Amino acid sequence: MVRLARVRERMADLDVEVLLLSLGADLPWLTGYEAMPLERLTMLVVPVDTAATLVVPRLEAPRVEEQPEVFSLRPWSETEDPVAIVSDLAGSRANVAISDRTWATFLLALQRRRPGSSWRTSSEVTGPLRAVKDADEVTALVAASAAADRVATQLLSGDIPLLGRTERQVSQDIGRRLIDEGHQKVNFAIVGSGPNSASPHHEAGPRVIGRAEAVVCDFGGTMDGYCSDTTRTVWTGSPTNGEAEIYNLLQRAQADAVTSAKVGVTCEQVDAAARSVITDGGFGDAFIHRTGHGIGLEEHEDPYIVEGNGAVLVPGHAFSVEPGIYLRGRFGARIEDIVVAAEDGPLVLNRVSHDLTVVEA
């Protein structure tokens, strides 16, 4: 109920007359119900001035935990037109915000029915609200991060064999361990070895991990609705002096960015804290992505830690700090922790060592 009131306040500030929520995290954030990605439309209709209604396929209605103080339920049958139902509930309200991930087929159908309406994404309304986590959400993120840390500890201690295994086998192993540690779902388990470690989003494949190689492991899942995400880079034998120097530079950049992530600092200043260290070290062109992203119900959400984002950190902002250095055809490295902005300084949720680690297994 409190979240819905905050949403309506922001809708009024933005002159949004009706909010339409379908696929994506906005719907479960407000209602606790997550729509299945079906060809059948599910949509929460939230007028700024009247009660909300959740429109769902009749066969999905048993999955909904009704909350009369938040929404009424409107199941639709196979012979009804759900787009017409949603449009009728929206009424004459012309300024519409709709879920960023609504399927195009439903958006286009609604636009045909409502030619006089103006459209914007729901994240303009909900993004800044969802970005600020309450105490229960921070607790959930802490628990998810701790579970991921237990897997990261197994990686650094050599309990997850690397040598002689394919990247895909290691990725599957990490995924199983995430589940064993309490996650309900694996969102990703990136494993990039040798030259593949220089591809930030490398898809783990058939390459066999060899000796004296960098291995980047970036993994996370969903635990009780909230996401984990952490990255550690290890070597399967002693790195070269040049590789060790680059990793030490990266370690300093990540630490400086985390230290800078204080309430009142802008997102782009945190990005600059990491980027300046790497640039001054001569590898600015090899840091090819933003420093971080928000995290919560989704793996990536507001706030984004990137140049050009002047949003100011406030207590409850939760985000990754994950600079990387990637030398194509040679190797790459990345270190990632989840951080929550707090009044008394950055709260780092991932506690596993950043030190250069050689894994002989």
C-alpha cells in the first residue's frame, strides 16, 4: 500500500494519468505477483485517481494472492479481448506510462485503441522509487550476496576444479552451487578463460581451461526474489609480471570506486573514481563498460554507475562496482561487489578476498 501511494505521488508529479504494468519487475514490486511471459495479457491498470485493477487470464487467476487494499482482480476468459478490457479501465486518461518490457503486440494494440494518448515507459515513474531499497530489501540483498559469496569462496579455495574442464562444465558447476546455497534461480554464470576472459559477457563454451590462464567468473541468481551478482578473477598458475601489475591496478580502481560511493556523490563520480585509476595506469581504452548497475528484483536496474548519470546516491541505493580491464586476444580481469549507499558509508555486501589468487586445481 505504501509503495502504491508513492507511485501515485510520482505519477501526479509527472502528469501520468494511468500506469500499465505487465512483464518485468514493476508488477511484482507493487503486487507480489509476477506475470508469466505468455501470449495471454496480464496487466495491472493503475489510474492516478481511482483503484487499481489486475487484469489476468482466467487460468492464471488461481496463482494471484489477492490484495483488496492494493488492487481488485479482473480475470478474463478466452473469448474476451484483454486489450479492450485494459483500455476500458484506463478510460479517457490520455497520459499513459507502460511497462518497459511489455510485448510489442500488446503495446501496438493499445495504441491503436487509444490514438489520442501519449506514451512513456513505466521506469520513468517506478525506476527512482525501486532504486531506493527499504530495510527488508537490503536484508534480502545481503542474504543473496552472502550465498553467492559462499560459492566465490569455493572458487578461490580451489574447491571448484578448473584445470582440464570446459568453461561450460565450470559454469554449470557454479550454477548448481548457487542453487545449493539457497538461490531459487541461476541468472547467469559467465566463465571466460585465457583469451576468452577478455570478453566481458563471454558465453561459456567448449574451451578447455589450461594452466597459467586468467579465468573470469561472473555469476548470480535470484534468492527469495532478490538478485546476487559477483565477479572474481583467478589464475590457474602464476600470472606473468605484466598480468599481475594489471590486476593490481584493477584492484586499486575497484577499491577507490567503492570508497567513493558515499551518500551525496553522483553515480558518474563513482564511475570516474574507477576509470581515472585505470586511465592513469595506461589502460583506459581497455575498460570498455560502465562501472556498475543497480540491483534488486532485477539483475540490472537503476541506478547506473556510468559517465553522464548525475543522479545523486541516497541511502538505500544498491549497485555493483565492477571495473574491468580487457586486452583482446590476451586476457581480461574484473572484480565485482554489490554496494549499498548508507548514511555511515558504503556497505559492501560481497566480502570475498580481492587478492590475486592462483588456483592450482
